[in-house]
Amino acid sequence: MFHLDEAAVHRHLPWRGLIEALRTAHATQPRPFDQGTTFDAPDGTGDQFVNLTAWSPSRLIAVKMVGVFPRNPDLAAPQPSVQGLVVLFDGQTGKALMTCDGAALTYRKTAADSALGTDLLARPDAATMAIAGAGGLAPHVVRATCAVRPIRRLFIWNRSRARAEAMAADLSGEIPAVEVVDNLSAVLPEADVVSAVTMARDPVIAGARLKAGAHVDLIGAWRPDMREADSDTLRRAGRMFTDNAGTYAHSGDVLGPVAEGLIPGTEADFFDLCTGRHPGRRSAEEITVCKNAGGGYLDLFVAGHLWREALAGR
């Protein structure tokens, strides 16, 4: 057994290879069994600790243990808001194979998951991206998206402009035009891809402002009381895709539109799209919406790929 620290996780998981590994896993592997438990902080601060376990029969078992502490970056001695550990086991014998930094794997997994959705559903010529949120995950989402689409212009909106400006400075050498905006709705008519990486309880994406043919990538809103896209978004799209039909229905972005009768549920997930059972986008003018719900099975797919890549490099 060996351990991979944060730097090693990022080094062994370049975006293109990771996205293709996720595509292959969804196309060829059975849906793994996964189960999770989320503990809310007993002092009511909103902090959480999450345990996720996924088991692919005769293959691998992955266990992720991570804390989600949103106020960590504002501490006197700042810390990441997501920290933890992932352990990978042999699925046949139970032998421990690898441990790795949980935050780094989570960032890579989540961003690559969204990028796979963008590659499956967004227009091939998508070149302008708008992102809501400038936390630790957001730059990874942008870079992963750039691995699958020719992004030449990026708009960044965040409730705290200072964080958006810091993110813009970090990405300015990688994307030709990067701009911090104070009004997300004002730039939505220009965006081919709209990603939301927020903790918003009320929608930040105004569907009426979306460009025809846009792809909407919803990453936050992991609880029923959270929502990133308004009703007009789903009214115009008419359907919602997701990474895994078994895990996506815990989000207000799904529960709200279903309760309003805008969608009956998920249209298709990545297992359907990657195997060709569903064609995905119907036209260049269609607005597509994909809910990145995550789940332990994705940690399993990514940890397995990471383990194989690390072994190959040893």
C-alpha cells in the first residue's frame, strides 16, 4: 500500500486522461453499489463530515472520508474548505491498496465529472464560459472544461469580488480573455457554457437570459434547500441530464422543477450517454442542463484510475 499526497494526486490525473477514464468507466463498468452518510455539525455551524463507500463487484472498493468546512478559508490561518482521505481496497480480497488526499481527489473528480457532461452535451464550438463561484473547486472546473472545449473567453462572478479577481489572475495566462463581472445575468446571453459552483440557496442562473444552445452545468446545490438554476432554466430546457440517475434527486435544482411539473425526473445519465443508449443534445439551439450530483461511485472510478496511473509511474 502507498499514499499519494495532494501534489501527487493532481500530477497523476491530467484532465484529458481523467475525463476519458470516466467516459470509459461509464461505458464499460456496471453501476457500482455506493452508500453515504453525512453528519451535520452538532453546534449548528453548517459544517459537515461525509463518509462515502462504493464497491464495484470483483473490482475495487473506495471509501472517502472528508470534512466540508466552508469557513476555513476565512480563518486567521486559512485552511481548505474540503479536507480528508480516500482509501482504496481490492474488491475481491479486501486488501488495502492506496490512500490519497481526499480534497485533491474530490476536486479532480468533480471537475472532470462536469467536463464529461459538457463534452457529452455542449455544442462542439462552445468558446465562451461563465462561471458562478470562485471557491477552491472553481478553477479546476474551468481548466477541465478547457480540456474538452475551445474556451477563449471566461466570465467570473462571485458574491465576493476579491475572490473572483484572485481566480481571474490565476487563470489569465491560460485563457485569452478573462473578466470579472458584477452581474451574472448580464453576460448569460453570451455564454455557451454556464457553470455554477456555489452554496446558493436561491437561484443565481436566470434561465430567461440564457443563450440559445447554451449548456448549463450545475455543481452546487447538493441539498434540497439549495438551488442554482431558476424555473425558467428548466422551462426552456424541458429536461435534465445527470451523472447518475440514482443519486441526483437530493438537490433543490431537481426537486424544485419536478414539484413544479417542469420535468418528470432525469432524462438520462452518463451511463446512458456514454454507452450511446441516449443521443443527448437534439439540436444546436437546444439548451441542455446537467446536474453534477457526484457520489461515491465516481470516487471509486477516479481512485481506481489514479491507482493504476501511479503504479504505471513507479
